Amino acid sequence: MAGPAFRAAAVRVRVPATSANLGPGFDAFGLSLGLYDDVVVRVADAGLHIDIAGEGADTLPRDESHLLVRSLRTAFEVLGGQPRGLEIVCANRIPHGRGLGSSSAAICAGIVAARAVTTGGPEKLDDTALLELATEIEGHPDNVAACLLGGFTLAWTDAGAARALRMDPSPGLVPVVFVPGKPVLTEAARGLLPRMVPHVDAAANAGRAALLVEALTRRPDLLLPATEDRLHQEYRAPAMADSVELVARLRAEGVPAVISGAGPTVLALTGDGTARKAERIARAAGAGWTANRLDLDLSGAEVLPLNSGGGADPAPRTGTEAESVRTGQGQ
């Protein structure tokens, strides 16, 4: 049986950073942020060639072990077969090991690119299957759902299959991320979590998670109580003491703040008036935080036109400025 046919032209995929958990929504909630990696993929006659600029340029492998390549290969298998060769150019802006979804971005970029370069790819691998495949590779759906769909997402598994609901976050929301100099491995942060938690803490988190849906979409004035967490942040403090301390300082001053994903980045969910306040508090805390005031990304992973140079555009853009068709909203 013949394998799939591939497009001769290169495709360009843009994927956003994401913040998972958002306080009480452990392994369920995700928010798509206006900070992007760009990947250009072209099917070649033979071999594998990878160029990397930006984050990870000095540390990421340039062979089959690269997570992006592994994700491409996995998607190609689902689509019917491997191309003879691949040329890949990566322009990375999402920090690695900081809790901003860099691994989910690589996974989503790989499977979206594989679908885009395969003739009939969207019919063979629809949006629901795309989410399921990304979750299978990543191990949990929270970051990949937000990366694929954009906006604010609630993800879960049903009979082993990943599902996600996308919602529009409140338009006045201004995410500010405070990125420390040193990374923390997700495995190390997750390893600090207890196998069991008190029932009262689980009940409190369930209520705050429900409140967070309303707060993020319609009532940002409720974000401070809605982002209270008892399930994971304090348990991870030994691995990121400065991050937990900054969250406490911000919250004490009325700024809704959480650990982003597995940390150590801190995410503040502010408005225009409180973004500068959050930045002042972080400067006073010391510890060398890099503050980035970001847009909300509403588009998720996208296939974009190549620029005139044929490579990845070095200038980041917000999700609202993207030029092409989004991957869809899943279900």
C-alpha cells in the first residue's frame, strides 16, 4: 500500500506559550499567552536537518531525539507513513523549564506541521484527534489544549480520550509572567506532590476552580479568591522557594498570582492598573525576576504564510495579529 503524499512547499507553524493549573485548576485549566515559537518544516529528498535559533539553540539536540522531531514522526505514523527527509527551522522564544509550556509547544508544532505537509492531513487527523495525539505524547491535556485552541481551556479525559472546552477570557485581563533565571524540571516539581491530600483542601480547590471559570471569563474582580490553591503550590515550595514567596507577596497586595504550570515562573492575572503594581512588587522582591507583560492569545496553534525570506519570522506577534486559519476548537 502506498504511503501518503506530501506537499512540496514548506509550511510554517506558530505555537503559543501556555500557563497551566492557574492556581486551583490542577492538570485541567490552561491559558494561552502571546509569546510564540515558530517552526518551518519542509519535506526533503533525504536526511534530517535542523536549525534552531533563540531558546535552546545551544542545548537542544539536532537529531531524532528532539521532541519536535519525535512529535512529527508520531503524527506521520498516524497519517500513514514517513517522508524521505525533513528540513526544520525553529525560532524559539518560549523559555525552557520555566512552566510556560515549551514542551507542549514543541509537541503541538510537530503534529500540526505534520498534518499541514501531508496531503489530506486535516481529513486524516481532525482537530479532536490532534488533541488526543498531543495528549498521548505529553501525558496530560492541560497545556496542549491551550496551545492548540488558544484562549482559556478546560481539559479532561473521557474513557481515556482527551477532551477540551475553550472559553474566551475576559478582554481586560493582562497576564504578566515573572521568569526566574534558573529552570525547574517538571518531573522534580511533580515528584514533590503527595499521593493524598486532606479532604477539606480538595473540597476548597473544587469550589475555587469553579469560581475561576466565572472570574476568568466574566468577573475578573473575583480573580484573587478564585486563584487560591491548596493542592500543589505549597508542596512544591522546596523546589522554588523564591517563586512561592513572590506569589505570597503579590497576593498580600491584592494581585491575583499563581505558579505557572510546574513553575518556577510566576503568573499574575492583572488589569492595566495592576500590572505596574505587580512589576514593582517583583522588583522589590529581588531574586532577578524578568517581567514580561503579555497579550492573551486567542488563536492557538496556526499554520501561517511563509514570509518573503522563507524562514521563521524573528518578530513575535500577538494572537490577534496572526494571519491564517486556526486549528479549530476540538470538543
